[in-house]
Amino acid sequence: MYKALFVCILLSISGSSYSQKKQIETTPLKFNFKTQNKGKFYFYWGWNKAQYSYSDIQFKGNDYNFTLYDVAAEDRQTPWDPGVYLNPGSITIPQTVARIGYYFHDNWNLSVGVDHMKYVMVDVQGVTIDGYIDIQDPSTQFNGVYNNAPLIIDEDFLQFEHTDGLNYVNLEISRVDNIGDYFKWDSKKIQVNILEAFGAGFLYPKTNSTLLSKERYDDFHLSGFGVSFKGGINLTFLEHFFVQGEIKTGYINMSDIRTTTSDVDSASQEFFFFQRNISFGYIFQLVK
């Protein structure tokens, strides 16, 4: 009887051990593939290439009030030179982008940055002018009343650019998704992130302007506001270092542009812009 009971106990233990072993062998290992970004800070620095839509520019002063229609402009990116692009003493010479941000959620972050674009009116171009010019200077050749009249802009009439620079200072909210979270791969060595963002901010350009026979102006001035959208791809290596490519578009409204040394002289314009950006940055955990 005792022998039979002992044999039953051994068979029970053996069966239980076999069952547990089989369960361990057939149960797949589980990993947490969800990217943990909440509490992280990041910053980046890079460069941009920009394009601008045509713009109607209104110029106002004590002795003139006129609008130039469909004015063409372009950017002014500095040709590649490591001595300029990588030199801290010349960082504002190229067209740059800079940003610092914080993840308040694994997929969402807030950031503040500056898009240092350069806006240069094409030197010689044909436009339409509407308004009047009545400057008390016998040397001027542009006095008159204009009613949608054709005009060739040259350096004697106007030089106009925001070249140090257009300076779009903006706050952005961004959505970031690591593709590895959806395909279930471990992203500790490399992450491929897709991002979308909405931004808004103000324009603080340094406008270089020479209008008619008036003294040249070249200084910083708070001039208006902008809104923007962007999308991009972020490649993060070893969880900290990243390179980011972006396409960004937006609307700029500059209602108070300084054009001369006199406070009564001003200009206003609005236009759309399109940017291609490349930047390099670092992300790190500061808050758990």
C-alpha cells in the first residue's frame, strides 16, 4: 500500500514538472517595446533652405503711401564652408534652425526655437504700384500718383531685405511616433521616429532697407506674427544622439516693419514660406 502511494506521488510530481517545463518552453518572452520619452529634454542645431511666395508690400510715411504688388523674393543661404558653418563666431551667417524642447508625454513635446531665415527682395524686377509719392526732394524721379501702374524696381527706388535675419521665434507642439513601437523591434541602438508639429510665434527681423532718397535702415524690430506646420523624420542613435530632417511651411504677417530711421516710416507685408531643414541634436532624461 505504501509502495503504491509513493509511486503515485512520484508520478504526480513528474507530471507537474513536465507541465511547467512545457509551459515555459511554449510561452514566448515579452518585451516592452513602447518608447519612454516622458520627462526627456532635447535640443538641436541645424540649417535651412527657404522659399517665399509673392508678396504685396505697402510703404507708408508722411510724404508717401503706396503698395507694390506681387514682389518676388528669395533666400540667401551661405555656400558650404566648414570655417563658417562650424565656427561658433559665425553661427548667424548661414540660415539656421535651433530648438529646445521637453516631452510631457511619451509621444508629445513642447519646444521653443528660432528659424533664422533670410528674405531678400529680388533686386531688379517688374511690379505694379498703386498710391502716391510726394517727397520734398528735387532730385527724386518717382513723385507722382500711381493707379496700378507698371514699375521696374531697382536700387534707386528700393532695396529691401530681412537678412540678419527674418527671425521667426516660435513655440511648437509636436507628435512623435517611433516606428519600432508598431513593428515590435528593440530601439535601443536606433530609433526611426515620424514627427508632425504645429507652431506659432513672432517675427523679430533685422531689416536692411533703403527707400527712395531716405537714409538706410538696418536694425532689429518686432514686426509681426507667424504660424507654421511641419513634418519630418528623426533618426536617434544609442538613445541620445539624433539627426532630423524636416519640411516646414507657414504664413507670416508683418504689419510693422521699420524701413527708415524715422518712426513714421513703415512697411507691411504677408507671405507664405516653405522650408527644408536638417539638424543634429541630443536627447536626455532629466525628470523621471
